Amino acid sequence: MLRQMSLRAIVALGLLVAATGAERFAYFAVRAFIAIDMSRSERMSAAAIGTTFTIVSIGIVVAMFAGALLILALGVRRTVAFGPLVAALGLSVAALGGPVLVAWSVGSIGAGVFRVCPFALAAEILGAETTDPDAWKLQSHARSFMRFAAFAATSHVAMNVCAFMAAPLAGALYDRGGCALAFGCAAAAAFVAAICSVSAAQLGMTGRAAPGVRSPVGDPYRAPAQAPAPRDAPASMKPLAGAAVLGCVAGAFAVGQAMIAGGFTDLAVKDVARLYAIGSGASVILSALVTAIVLIAALAGSSRGPLPLFGGGLAIAGFGFLVRAFAGPYFSAAAAAAGLAAFGEAVLPIGTAYAALALRGRASGLVLSGWFAVGSIATMLGSPLAFTGVRTSLLVLVGLGCVAAGIAMAALGRTLHRAWFAPPPA
């Protein structure tokens, strides 16, 4: 039932990957020059710019929940293109000479609304690929988790690559044509994201015959007889509880990651630049490796859940936090910590798969918004803590927590998957 995916579904998921990449390109294209423009054109101080960024970041988190509520009310197919269209319209205002801060704020709100939509739609597309009358079995089937992990990991790589490409391109356009040209490029990318999203929704959710419908071969004048719909059993809440546990661990990782990404006051400026390059390079390489692993497993029809891989990456990242806690002014130790922490970031998309499949239907958007909000809020909390006196002790605490939880999930992954994510219907 789940061994073979239709070409239609594969193409639809590919379009969603393209949409996530295009949307991230639009967002980070603006991030590349907006602070400089606020300083030059708006005459804003560094403190005012920082406050503006914080307010916009909080607005993005609120917009994610707004996107989840839209999914709950209208369905993901009607919502998936709303976010990038809002972003494109907002960015177009600045491209036509409108107020830059308003355009950036509207564009960021659109990005927040869109954040959960591709993953909610991917869950719906994967759900349409099963003919099993018991809908809850889609959640419990390990192959569905592996397939969603493959989609989430591929999207993660696409977003990182497009964000990396956006900064130098937008900077060059800003130098040549100012805000109008740079915002125009970002708006075009957002429109591309909207087009890919609509195409994925139409392609992935059409052409699927309902189970139990028979063709009226013997009597062309009679309507096809509808088989009685199977009665859905109440869904178990254990997958939601399991996703909450994974979210707590991922939030602890985000705090530690934010702390080692900042707080380099004990290193030279040239070493900090090298350290960012090492961390970014390791993240890209490891994310590509994890993506290759889950893609191969998904294509091979693996019946194993990806939870052990998720735990292994977090355990290695926890060791990285411990190394950074005691690294001091030594560049080699700090570089090793950054490289080890990149393992955790590489496996985070696997956690997204478990969050997306924790609940069926439209409610999955609420779980996804909570999952992404935990990471965003934890990052906002961890960044300032890197410059306080509790940095070392907190890094040790977070590191030990990630190591312990990661080892438990790596060693007992199959057992935990069955207990949390494959329970029988209540």
C-alpha cells in the first residue's frame, strides 16, 4: 500500500521543495541588506535596528500560528499559496518605491504564514497515497515517517542553499539599483514560491480515486455505488505526546546552538569569521548526508522509523556543547564544537516529520507551528544568554540533556517509535 508512490505525488513533493527554497530566497534576500538600508535611509540606530528585528521575529512566530489557524479553517490546499502571495505583494510595494519597513514587515508575516503550509500539505499528499481504509495506520507506518523525513530533509537543504545564494545576489543588486531592484528580486522569488505551491496542491491532491468506489460497468445509467465509509477509530494522543517530547529536546538543542553561535568574546575577530565558515560548511555537508540517507531509505521502502538517526545527531551535538563549554580561548576546540553541533541541525528535519504526522488532518498545522515556534523562541532566548555568566553552566546542562536524550533515542529508537508513534487506535 505504501511501497510505491505515484509519479504525481513525487512531482508534487518536488514542487513543494522548490517552493520552500524560493520562499527562503525571498526572505534572506531582504535580510541581506535591510539592516544597512535602515541605517542609511531611515537613519536608525543600532539599538533601534535590533529592536525592529526582534519585533519582526516575534511577528513571524505569531504569523505561523495564524497560518495554522487558516489551515484549520480553510484547509491547506486553499492556504498554501496565501503566505508567499502576501510576501510578494508586500515586497513589491518597496520595489515600487513604497515604505521599506512596511514592506519588510508584510513580507515577514507572509513568510511566517507559509512556514507550516508546505509540511502540512506534504502530510496530506502522503496520506492520499495510501488506500488503507484505516486512516490511523498512515501515522503508525514507519515508511510514512521515513518518506516525510526525506521530504523535510530535502526541503531543509533547499532552504539552506537558497538562503546562501540570496545574500550575495541581493547585496549586489542593492549596490547596483538600490532597494527597488533588490526588493523586486525578492518579490519575484516569492511569486515563484506561490506558483509552485499552487501547482503542488493541484497536482498532489487530484486524480486519487476514493477507496471502495466501483465502476458502473454493467449499468451505465446507474450512479456508482459508494461503499460505506469505514468508521474511523478515535486517534491516540500518544503521537502528540511523543512529538512534544521531541520538541522539548529540539528546543534545548536550539538554546545550545544559539549560545555557541554567539558569545565568542574570548576569541579573536578573525577566528570568529573562520568559525562561522566552519559551522556553516559542516551544516551543509551533514544536512546533505542526512538527506541522502533518508532518501535512499525511503526509496528502498524501509520499514524502520528514522528516530534513531534523530537521536544520534542530537547526542553528537550535545558533546559539541560540552566541548564548547570548556573550550575557552582555543580556536581548535571551538571549531570542533561548531562541527559537532552541526550534526544536531542536520537531523532536525526528522523531528519535523514526527511533528507533522502527530495528528491527522488540518490539526497538523497547529502541531507544526508549535514545533517551529519552539525553535524560534529558544534561539531568541539562547542568543543573549551567550553573553552572561551562566553560559558555561547552561551549556553543560543543555549538553548533558541532549547527550542523554539522544543516546536513549538512538539505542531505543524502534521501541520508542512503536510506543509513541505506532499505538493502536484508542
